[in-house]
Amino acid sequence: MRNIEDTKANSSLIGTLPKGCRMCIRGEKSVLFLTGICKRDCFYCPLSEQRKGKDVMWINEKEVKKDSDIIDEIKRCESKGVGITGGEPLNDIKRFCRYVRFLKQEFGKDFHIHAYTSKTTLNKEEIEQIESSGLDALRFHIFSIEKLELEKRPDFMTAIEIPVMPEDEERLEKLIRDADSMVDYINLNELEFSDTNAEAMAKKGFILRDDEDFAVAGSIETGINILEYAAKNTKKISVHLCTASTKYDYQYWNRLKRRAKNIKESWETVTREGLIRKGVIIGQLGTINLHLPKNTFKKTGGRIETSVSNARKAAKAGIRSAIVLQMPTDDGFDFELTPLNSKGEEKE
């Protein structure tokens, strides 16, 4: 029987965690959303209305208008690789390969690129195009290995990545057995609700695990059962159970911490969680005269953003002020705003 290991990132593993997953957990990967177009109509698809069914590109939380947007965002996050997703990023293989080559040329051959696809039939010419682009790994979204047709064994790593449906052991056990000698790796994701799939998920009988997150009740338990099955019935394939916590608390927030460090102003600080902390002075900007030193504030969005100490000073002068925790994403929205009272103290 093979060992099931704790990754120390709220996930479990049999075998070896691939480079792409290790980098994701450390927050070292950005996500390049190549298109929202996809011929499949998976009821559990979590894509937002901004992206689903639309031929748009995003890099992390930033919409891509030009190729330099991709480079700028990757640099802000200090990413060492990307995961290319969609929609179906292999709808246009030439376009897909162009972006893989573009990233490799910009950041070097060691810049790690993996991609996701539900395209199960790749002929020899298509595989050779993908190989020549420099792609490091391709993860197939399939629930049956019998649907995977590769005319030649590709040089890049092949894997399967799918969500875990509660009580779906029989189908997943067969997939594990069949995949053991055909692909390098299987990533099992905890199934989650989203704003756009909630109605379809509810119709299937799925419910929330609890009121504090979007995970589906029973998904993680089924995933554990499959890991235990794989430990007893596989010889070489690596299997990873990636939880919602792994993706959110590690992959997502570790990336944001890297970005926050690189985009913060001199008067801002980064919290342990990765939020940007600052003071804001609100309203009547033209009449405020606090004699703030240069390079300690900026006017934006109808307010002055500055240090917390400057905001406290403004509050004591009778000017409406607050302390803000801001998301370090491209849209930079306020995660939390706490008003200050006339003594410069945070209001209850």
C-alpha cells in the first residue's frame, strides 16, 4: 500500500506533487485566462458572467487589452510560471502556442507553463505544435481515460484534473485504475459553488458544506475515499486531493501577498494576510489643508489615500477619515473600511 502524505497546505498526496502544483501553493503562478469560449456545458462550471461564453482574456484579476498587460501583471506578482485556462484554451491551437512561446521568450525556458483542456482528441500534428511551443504540462478535464486519444506520447507532462462529485467513487475508481499507466498525475479538486453554477448545482442535489465557504458537502469525503483506493490499487501515478482551502488560503493569498509587496505605496503597509493597509481622508479635498509632506499621499476616487498616522491626524482636525484594508488585486477594492472618530481612534 502506498503512503498518503499531508502537503502542509490543507491537501493530501500520493506520490510526487508536480512542479506546477508546488508553485501554485507557494503563490508563484499567475493564471492566464485565454478565452471564455467552450463547446462543453458543464453544469458545475464556475466561470463568472464576465468571462463565460465570451472571447476575452484575463491575467489574474486584470482584463488583457494588450500583450504587455500580461507581462506587467506577471512581474507585479513575481510569478515564476502561469497556468493557462478557459473556457477551452485549445480552441485555437496556433493562438495557444503563440502565447506559450511569447511567455517563454519573455521570461525564459524555466518559466513553467501548464494548461487545462477538455479537448480529448489531439492528432500528431497538434501534439507536435504544442511540444514545439515549450509547454511543460497539459491537464485534461475528463472523467474517463477511454475518451483520451493521443496519436503519440507527448514530451510534455500529461495529467487529469477534475472536480470530485460527492459519492462518485465507482466512476473515479475506474478512472484511477485506467489512468495509472497512461498519465503522470491526477489532481482531484474539491467541488465548489459559484454565483453562476449555484442553481444548476442545487438541482443536482448538492448543498453547501457549511455557511462559511462555497465547498460542496461530501466532496472532500469522497476525495479521501478515492485517495485511499488509489493507495491500495495504483503503482506509479501521483494523485493529489486539492481542497478549496488549498486554492484559496495558499494558492490565491500567497500570490496576492507577492503582488501587495510590489505595488504598495511608501505610506502603505502589507498585513500578514496580504491586504494593503492605509489611511484615507474622505470628501472636500480642495479645502483640506493638513500640510501633508510630499510623497505621503495621493488623491484618487474622491478621497486622499495616505498613511494611517496622517488619517488619524485628519480625524483629530474634524475631517472624516478612516483606515482601509484594500485588496492588492488590479481592481483594488476596499476589503474593509473602519471610520475614525474625532480622537483618531477606530470606531466600534
